[in-house]
Amino acid sequence: MTAIKILAARTLAACAIALLGCQAALAAIPIQQWALANGARVWLAESHGIPMVDVQVDFDAGGRRDPADKAGLASVAAHMTSKGVAAGDAGPALDENQLSEAWADLGGSFGGGASADRMSFVMRSLSYPDLLPKAVQLAARQLGEPSFPEAIWLRERERMAASIREANTRPATIAGRAFAHAVYGSHPYGFETTEATLAQIGVADMRDFYRRSVESCRANVSLVGDVTRAQAETLVSSLLARLPQGAGGACGPLPAVQDVALLAAPRVHEIAFQSAQAHVLIGQPGYKRSDPDFFPLTVGNYILGGGGFVSRLTHEVREKRGLSYSVYSHFSPGLHAGAFTIGMQTRPDQTAQAVQVSRDVLENFVGQGPTEVELKAAKDNLVGGFALRIDSNRKLLDNIANIAWNGLSLDYLDTWTRQVERVTVADVKAAFARKLQPGRMVVVTVGAVPAAPTQ
């Protein structure tokens, strides 16, 4: 093990111990925000208790930008940035093994991925002056000069295809696919990466998608850790230096993406599948993250099905009737209306009853709202658990990136508990009534074989 690796291992171990003592103060650290001359926008929370820096760079290049016949393009393009960098003025080409070893030598990490809305790259490095600049330069090469090697893509494509084939044998996969198609229709949120769509993706597609989407002027950069604003500005400028630079720090607009259409009528999909448990999904399009009902819906969903064993769905479906070991509900808000989902597993012969009970609970909740007792318990739990949302650099970075991506106020974390505390029963009832239509839900069951008609 090199001296740098030993130093990194010791420092990271010390950081893990120190983190518990440091994080209590993190929520009070002000978030600074500014724009660079290249158009990139930067959000910074300084934290000098441990010698570490975490960085996330987000681009509007997620799955919602995929062509329908090449679903998965954003995800595989982000994945392939770790498989090698091209030769350039900063150094020779590096294959995937050399790149991995280079990060290990620095005691740091850098990697990319894509969600439905964004392509994200995350870097972690110690902040020592003999390590951080080297980590930033390596990350800049990986971000700005990925080689997208053809042979590696062919290998990765076969590995992904094999994983898809295996996943397609599971009832949960079948249920999730049918649910997404029914809820989202033709919207990209409902696109599915398949063997067929992977077969349509070549390295030229990745390079073109990457070139059009990953530019410095489109970057949202969030930082948490042991850097000052001046150091952060230098870091971000260096990190993005090998990306295309927009003229005068400005990028042209990306094509608009349609909104998710509301359901006009209920949809029921009963899919026969031989399994010990039937998988059930019930839902509809929900709401955008920018919706002003975010906090009433968050609190209300905790009461309905997001609070685990204390939720109303658990009480009615599991405890009173024994229809499922667990049942949940959640919203998935994004740049578009992500799905509202109720999910569970049950015995195939109990499927119809479990679906009906769940729908009755939802209809009652939308019509009547929560009780004052339920509301107080939910708010106490959410407020009491808030510290766990920011108890590590990684979690704090996630929150700051969320603020950056969704255009939230810089005091969002400071006011989060107050926003929860001011939610009323009337707020929850009104928000759920505005967002959910229990009579126009998608219901997907996989595993319960529909009864044959009588002759």
C-alpha cells in the first residue's frame, strides 16, 4: 500500500469518528451560492471539521432526455465515463483499470450515474493540498474526456442485457414495468431499458448525447466540506475546464419535455404469474417537486403509508386483516409529476381483498384527511428525525444538490422543520384532494391468476 493510500485510510477512519461530533453544527452552516463566468452555478456549505470535500455536478441529461428507441442512453453514457479517459495535454490515455488505480492511489473517488431527471457526477477527496488538486485534475479528465471504448461497451452491454433477462423472471420487475407504462403513458418517465433499446445504443450515440448535454454552462455544482469560497471557485473552474464552454457563459435552451398526462379513467392490469406472493401496485401521476403542496403531501403521506408500522395502511391491511406483511405509499416528485404509489405483496387468493381495502383507506384519507392525533404524531416523528437527514457529508451534499436542482431557497434546511410544524389537518386534506383521484387509479397485480369465467 502506498503512503498516500495509508494516509487516506487513516484519515477516513478518523473522519468517521469525528463525523458524529461535527454534523450537529452542519445545519447551521450557511449555504453560499454564486455563478462562474463559464455559466456554472455553485452551491457551497463550508465544513472545516474534517479534511474532506464532497462534490456533486448535475446536468439536465437524465432519462427524460432519452430517445424512446434508445431508452437507457443517459444511464449508460454516465456509466461509461468510468471506463477510460482519452489521451490529451493532461496525460496519456487511461483504461478502466488504470483509472480505478489512479483513484485508489489518491484515496478518492469519482463516478457518474443518471436518474430520470439528471445526470450526476460525485467526487470525494481529502482536502490536503498535495491531494485535492490531483483529484480535481483526474476528475476533470474523466468528466471532460471520457473515451467511451467500443470493446468495453460491448462487454457492458451484454452484462446489462443478462441482468435484464434475469430481472424479467421476477414478478416485481413485471409489476413495476406495467405500472410505469400505465401511469406515465408516452412520457419518458415510463421508458424502459430493454435488450432491444440497449442494442440500438452505440458509442457514437453516447458521445453525441454527452457532447450536447454535458457543458459547463449547464452545470449545477454542489460542494460540502473543507474548502473556502475562493478555493471552491478554483476547484469548480478546474473541474469543468475540459467541458465545452458556452459562449459568454450561456447555453442555448434544451428541447422541452412534455408533462405527464393525467389519467382519464381507471386502468386495471391483472398479470398471471406463478409465485408464492402476488405483487400489487396502485397509483397515478402525482406532483412536481416545485409544487407548493410539497410539505402537506409529505406529512400526509407519512400518515397514510410512509410511516411504516404507524401508518394507516399498515393498520388496516396488515394489523387488522393480516393481508400483507408490509404495505407502503410514497410520492416520487421530479421535474414532472412522478408517480404516487401504494405497494404490497399478498397471497394470490387475497389479492382482490387487499386491493379493495387499500383503495378504501386511500379514498377515506383523501375525503376526510388525517386526525389531529395522527398529524401530531407524524410531525413529531418527522421533526425529531430531521437530524438524521444531514448527519453525514454525503447526506448534506444530497440535500444541497436537491436545493440546487429544484431551485429551493438557501435557507431550506433551516426552515424545514418549521414548514413541517405549520402543516394543518386542513392543509393535508386539501392537498390530497387536489392531487389524487381515487376513482382514476392504475391497479397492477402480478401473481394473482384471474378466475376463469363460468360456462
